[in-house]
Amino acid sequence: MKKPLLRQLLMLSKRILYAFAIQLIFCSVLLANTGKAQMKSISEVKVSISLDDQPLRKAFSQLERKTDFKFTYNPNTIPLNQRISLDLENATVYQVLENLIRQTNLSFVQINKNIHVKLPSDSGKSISIQELEFIDIQGKVTDASGQPLPGVTVIVEGTTSGTVTDIDGSYSLSASEGDVLIFSFVGFESRRVTVGNQTTIDIQMAEDAQALEEVVVVGYGTQDRRKITGAISSIDSEDLGVVPVTSFDQSLQGRLPGVQVTQTTGSPGGAVTVRIRGFGSISASNEPLYVVDGFPIENESNQGNSGSGFSRLSINPLASFDPNDIESIDVLKDAAAAAIYGSRGANGVVIITTKKGKSGKPSIDFNHYTGWQVATNLPELMNSQEYLDMMVEARNNSWVDGDPDNRSNSDPDEIRPGNLRVGQFQTAPQHDTNWLDEIFRTAMMSNYNLSIKGGNQNIKYAISGGFFNQDGIIIGSGFKRYNFRANIDIKANEKLSMGFNFAPSISIHDRIRTEGNGNFVQGSVIHAAISARPSFPVYNEDGTYFNHRAGGTPPFLSNPVFLANELEEEVNVSRILTNYFAEYSFIEDLKLKVSLGADFNNITNLQFVPRSPNWPPFEAIVGQAYSFQSQAFSWLNENILTYSKKIGNHDFSILGGATFQKYRINRMDGSSQNIPTNSIKTVSAGTVINGLSQRIEEWSLVSYLARATYDYKGKYLISASARTDGSSRFGSETKYGFFPSGSIGWLFSDESFFPQSKFFSEGKLRLSYGLTGNNSIGNYSRFALLGNTRYVLGSDQQVVGGLSPSSIANDELGWEVSKSFNIGTDLYFFDNRIRLLADYYIKNTNDLLLNVPVPVTTGFTSALQNIGEVRNWGWEFALNTVNFDKEFKWSSDFNISFNNNRIIDLGGSGVDGVLLIEPPIFAIGQIYINQEGQPFSQFYGFKTDGIFQTEEEIANHNAEQPFARPGDYRFVDLNNDGIIDAQDRTVIGNPLPDFFYGLNNRFSYKNIELSIFLQGVSGGDIFNINGRSGATLGGTTNQLKDAVNRWKSPSEPGDGFHSRANVNDRNGNSRISDRWVEDGSFLRVKNITLSYTFKPALLNSIGLKTARIYLQGTNILTFTNYSGFDPEASFSNNNPLLQGLDWQVYPLNKTYTVGINASF
């Protein structure tokens, strides 16, 4: 199945490259125009002028207007307001100046086209003409890496003489000795060079960091950063390419204020969570809208089912895009920026712009890195002897607990029940297996990307292809991606331009079962490795897998190595994203852009469980197969009209348009069992079909949008936008939503009254308010749906199929609406060497979609309604500094974000404003509480107060714990009723962080560069279910090494943290309590990169323009008090109600890579 897909992609890529080659053969080459200063003498140029008692300045201005000459003078010394009179017809400029000398006592010197006015010297008043000898000058203009720069403007200062560099960066012109040549190009610092007697002047231009940041991509266009009035954060390709990642969203981690990126799993190609300014919804999506080159894409990470013991599909759809292809990412955070996307902007908008072609010779870039990965942290487990000692102790304690007065640890097995016998554990172990070492490995990863970019004034192209291969750090897991991209821009004529992008990709996920299966422990490799007995071997003597069930392990556990190697799951994702556009300029300032795009996304998920005694869910030894297939197609048509005009000090722009989008998905899945052989792995091979299902869904969106921006003198800024969306997802009464926003800005540093100083460079205030929506709900939630059911009818008990209502209709079901307020400031100091951005925001989300109880007479228990409200508010800061900028360079980027979250109204969902949540984990119970006036989903359970050391302490406890024994936890009686029961539960932790931050330092000296990036989170508690399972001390599964320090007796009290070993746990030591809640704060050395860039002179001989080699480490060090695998991983971080759970999660990895970037 994989080979035909790959073959088609390669064939398609080859044909496209042929087509491009043919087009490029016929493309014209940009030729630079050369210029030569043509000077006429003031004695040759004639003019008529008439002035009667007018200021001298008017004479100069009239002469400049009527001739090509420019007057230069010092206004502090020249009497510009002196009154003069002139009345000359067809006189030479020389004669006019003679007349002025008689009236003003001044002197004039002509130098080329400049006439310099000065006070008379000792030699008296005069008029002189200096004819300068011209020199033919040529040269080449390159960037810092030595690549030629076509299109650079070269002019002789004070004249209109100039030229433009050609496709090779070369130029030629004529100038005089002493003239100043000015080299200027967008995005680069201008260069000024004084002409001497040389005939060749080569120039190397440096990028202008400030100029590069001036343009920001916003919805349906761009804006100057100085004129931005909303809250927008940006990152470019230079920072995106720092970290070796599977998907570009991982590159945002710690880089942008207000954007919390969490890598919830280390599984190759696994899901990543992006939250912009907190959680805004309880039941709808909290994911931002992703827009790739103008196309809004669907970002459904979970598209499969999880029935019949098979795992659910949880992958990252953004892993289909190669991070090497991205030029920049702009994140729209407030309503002023995001309201233009209306019903999809409530969670923020992430705009991805891919790399485009540039004028110039073709540039071929090759990027490659390879490296290895290991787990960031592996907890230590008990060895065999420690485990067996605990087994004996747990059984003895439980035996004695049944009748403490008449039983002892020395009682023989003959009088004990089977589960409390100890004899088999009192012999020396024959094996000592570390199961974590058996399933984890040092895994390789590699990435290859080859691109070609170039063009001229008529066509620009960027074509790239890539291959990414990552083995997982757990055996049996991995990820591969093949991708291709072509971006073409064509200028047909002065009025019409067009273009397209075409991006197919194939992703292959080899998955193992960790957090993915969503139920208890069926097939979970992580849980099995933590729990498996170290006294068991991996293999039998004949090489087959040792059967843990036969060895006495609980029936829900299997051999971890068997699970990782033999339970097969492969996910294939084939995606094509393409977009075509045409833009027509009716007049210079009025443009219409029409685009048509499509997104094809096909997913297959194949799973197979072989016939083996090692598979626990079923008593019968059967083979099982599962197949899931999803075919999704989305098309989008956008029609945008823009008008921009500047009249004097007034600059305004108006945008209006209409967009139409339709999405359709067809899902099918089925499973079977009792497959007779492991050689046939299809659903059709099973003799028992467990279930077949198909679901076809579609939605459509019709939108009308507008935006207007205005500024006066570039310092008083106003912006307003509005969008009306009509969605098929909502009822007839609420089908259309209106989402307006407005913002203002003030560049107060441009005011005349503001003191100018070297300390303060620029300052701006921003203020915005607006509405955005969230339409990410079920496609048919407003309908009264029918579900399949079966009935037993007649005396023969015949089973027949039928339909029955499965939900209540709600024709008033509408949008969740977020009302966002933002105030911010942008401050620049020391000639922009220091930049501070600060924002304060409040975001209220109203009309939350919640299931509310309804009367039982309806036949249902609840119905979905718009009824709740949540609030997020907080601060964001970003500080960028240039600390040193000489031969040694050092720059720093720091950001920190504080977000607060509150549930304002649950609208009747829950009981008395309280909603308790139980995660989908077997026998775990209610862990979370949601209550009005409190943050989302705080941990809810009992508080502990140490460990009972003696019977006397138990007797003196102020509450009844009837089954407590020395070594058990003491629970707190919060309501003081003398009983420890459910009424004593309380908030025991908050999984949401207090703040998160990132710090990047970049150092360079000559050709060597070092960057160090730190990223961290403060606060955010974690409920460590892995730790709870590994420290319950029940004596049936292995435990974490720390449990060696458990309570054993009053004389061996242990560390005061681990209770005694006990099979039955009658005291409930493992109940939900603060014992299992840990601080999830961490500081991580996210990335260190050391690179060397070769000098161009060393590369020319081998045909290279640039070359850079680097060593890199990612996730190198993590400073945390958390005892689990990693404080960042989470069982279900996509669900706002299930935060901070560490349960069977695939751990994150450390990565060490070596790479090269080369240009030809």
C-alpha cells in the first residue's frame, strides 16, 4: 500500500519539475539599467522668473521647480527670509544668480546638479562652476553570506543618476571623485561609499533586523509593525529552524508570549497542544485556527474510535508539513487581530507563511541533520530481590490485619488463603529484568531537505522536497514523512499577477500502545513495563516470549517486549494542500484577489493483535484486526477586494470580501477476531466480526468580511474589522453570527512634545476590543439524531435492526462567543537595541455549550445548550535586547506569560454549581472538580497528614478510620464530623500553571555561533497515576525504587512518604489524595546549538555559496522536583477537563544531532 503512494508522489514531482524547467527556459532575465550623470552648466540652462519683494527661499524653490538644479545651504547662516525682487525672461541660471549676488551679498558654487549657497569668502562674492571628471565604476553587491543581491538600488547622492544590480548582483555607473554612492535594498541596511580613484567597488550588505520586522502577516494581508494595533507575536525561519522537530508547532514552544505549547507525548509524530491565552471552552475545541498560505486547515488530532480493545488514533495532523518550508509564523491573539476570522478566531489564529521565490540566479539549498535520542528521564524500579521482599511483606501484613491478636508473620502457608501465601517468594530470584531498559532504546533520527529558489521580475519559484525519519525511543515505534512543495508566483503584466502552491505529503506512523487506548491497561507498554515482575525473563529458553500470565501476573498485564514488538499499528496519512490565486489591479490602489484552494486528507489506521497467550484481554487465544479509514476533502473560495491610498498625512486601507468553504469527511472502521493465522492481518480474515461502522459528515461556511485601517501622520492609528459567518452547524435561529472588533494606537514618541533622547527610541500604546466565535462543535449537534439499535421481537426472539432517537434537537444552538479586551505597549530603547512589549488582556467566553439536565419525561438525561461562561485574564511580556553588536555579538530574547482562569457560570450543568469529572481510566474515580468561581478542573480528593506510626496514634486521631493500622496514611477530617468519608474531599491541586516563560541567548564571534534556549513552567500540578500504580505496595506488581523506603515498622518508619506494603489496602491508602499530586514546575535546557559558518572564499573552489555545520542538543537538562517520566507529558492535554494526568504517557526524549546547511 505504501509503495504505490510513494511511486505516485515521485512521478508527480518529476513531472512538475519538468514543467518548471520548460517555463524557466522561456523566462526573461532581469537586466540592470546603467546611468550616467548628465550635467549641464548654469551658463547653459535658461529660465524665466518673476518675484516682487519675496523671500529669498522662494527664488530657490522656483529655480528648483523650473530646472534640475538643487540648492544646498545651511539654514542657520543663509538669510532665507531676506526680501528680493527678480524679473528676468529667458535668462541663464548664471545671470539669475548674478542678480541675487547684488541683492544678498552671497556666493554660489555649482557642483554637478547641486548649487551650494554660502557666505562670501575673503575673496568676495562669486559664482563658480566645478566640472568634475567622471569615473566608470563597476562592482558586485552580496549579502553577508556572499550570495549576490539582484535589484539593489545604487544612486549618486544628490542626483537622479543611478542604476539597479542585475541578476548576478553586478552594477556599473559613472560618478565623480568625492561623490557618495548609496546602496539600498528592502530588508538590508543602506550603505554609503565615497568614490575615490578606484574603478571597482564591491559591497556586502547586512540585513536590517528592524526593517525585516516591519511587515507582519495578518488575516488577508500584511501590515507595518509600527501600525499594528492588535496583539500579534511572530517568529521567523531563523528561529524555527533551531530545534529538530517533527512538526512546526513544536518550534513555538517557549518562543512567544501568551502561546503555551505542550508536547504531551514523545511518540514520533504525536499530538502537540497549543493554547493561546488559556482555555476558553469546556466542551468545544480549544485549538487555534491554523492558516497555511491563506488556507484554513482542519486540525483534528483524534479521528478514530477506541472500541474492542483497540487503541484510539491520536496523531498530530500538522506533522504533515515540513518545518523547513516555513518562512514565518504570526500568531493573532486578541480580537482586534483575530476577529477577521470570525467564528473560528476565539482560540487565536496561527498564520503560517511558506517560503517564496526571489529574483536572482537559482539558489539550491541542502539541509541535513542526523542524530540520536534517549529518554529524558526513566524512573528507577525495584530489582528482583527488593520486589520479592515487598511481596512477602505485603502478604504478611494483609494476613495479620485479618486478626491481629491471633495471627503472625510466621504463620505457614497451609493456613493462609492463596493470595496471601509467601513461600514461593522466599527463594532467591533466578532473573533480574529491568523492563524499562528492555523496551527503551537509543533511537536514530535524520532529516533531508533540498530546495531550489529563484526567478526574475516575471516569475518567482520555490520548490522543495524532504524526507524525515525518526525511530521512537520505545521499540516498535517510529515516524516517516515524505513531502514536496512548489510555490510559484507569476507577473503576467502590470495589472495581473497569479500563482499557486502545491504541497503533497505522505506520513507513516508506527505506533505502540501507551496513552492512546483510552481505557485501563490493555496493551499499554508503559504500564506493563512499570508493573511487570523483575523476576520474570523476557524470553523462554526456546526464544519465545515468556508468558507473564502463566507466571502468576494479574490478568490485565502482558510481557512488555511482546506488546511493543508484536502488537502492530500503522497509520498512513496522505495529504495534498493546494491553492491557486489571481490578483488584478484595476487602478494603482484598487486590487481584487480571487483564490481557490483544496485540502485532501486521507488516513488509514491498521492494527493487528497476533494469536498469542501473552495478550490478556480475552481468555481465548485469538488473533484480532482493526481497520479505520478516513477520507476528508475541503475546498475554499476567497474573493478579496482591497483599496489603499495615502493623501498627504492621511493613510488608509479598506478591505472587503466573501469566502465560501465546504468540508466533507467519510469515516469507516471495523474489527474482527478469531483470525486463524498471524500471516493474514485483515479484518475480513476473522470469523467473528465485532463491529462495522461508517459515518459521513459535512459542514459549510459562508462568510462576508471587512476591515478598515487609518492613520494620521503615522502616529494616530485606528483599525476596525467585522465578519459575518453562516454555518451549517447551527440552528436556523442562530445560523449567522456577527463578529466585530475595533482598535486604536498612538505612537506617542512621534509627538513634538515628547523629548528626543538616545535612551528612548520609540513608544506606542495599543487598545482593542472585539468579539470572536467558536464553531468547533459536532456537525449535527442541533439535530435530533437517530442511532442504530437492535430489538428482540416475536416468540422466536428474532433480532432485528432499527433506529431510535439519540439526542434532543435544539434549533437555537449557537456560537460560543468570546469578548476580548486588550491593552498593550511597545517600547524601544537605545536606538532599538532594547524592545519591551507588554499586554494585559481579559477574555470572557459566553454561551458555552454544556450538557444541561432535562426532565426524564423527554426520554433523555441531558441536552446541549448555550448556557455557561468562563473567563481568562493575564499579563504577557516580551523583552528583546542586543547586548553586544561588534565583532562579538550577543542578543537575548525573553518572554513570560501569566494567565488566570475562572469558571463564571456552569449554567445548571453539574449539581449546585459543581461538576465532578472522572477520566476514562478504569477504577480511578472522580479526580476533578469544576465549580463556579474556581479554575478549570482542579484536582479533588482527600488530604493526608502523614503516616500512623503506632496504634496509639490511631486511637487518638480525631476521626474514625476503622481499618487503619500502623504504616497507613492518616487522612484529614475536614468537616470535623469524626468520620473520613466523601464529604472530606477538597481541592488538592491545580493543573494549570501560574506562568510559563522562555529565554534564548545567541552569541557569535566571527564565524562561530552559540545559542542557548531555556524554557520553563512554574506551577501546574500533576496527578501521577503512574506513581500511584507504582507505589500502592499491593504486592502483585513491581513498584518504583523509592518504595524501598516504605514504612515497615515503628523502628523502620521509612521516608515518611510511602505507606506500608499491603495486598488488601483496607485503609484506602491508594484512594485519590494529595499523596499522588506533585508540583509540575520545571526549567528545561531546551536547546543548545554550536555552529560554524565557512567563509565564502573557502567555498568558491568547490562550487558552494555558503556552508554551515552545527552540533545540537535538545531537552538536554530538566530541572524539576517531579518524580515521573517528564513533567510536560499529559494523558489528555487536549481536553480542558483532563489536565495534568500522567498515565501511561510516551515519555519525551533528549536529542543530539549534527547537521549541515549548504547553498549552491
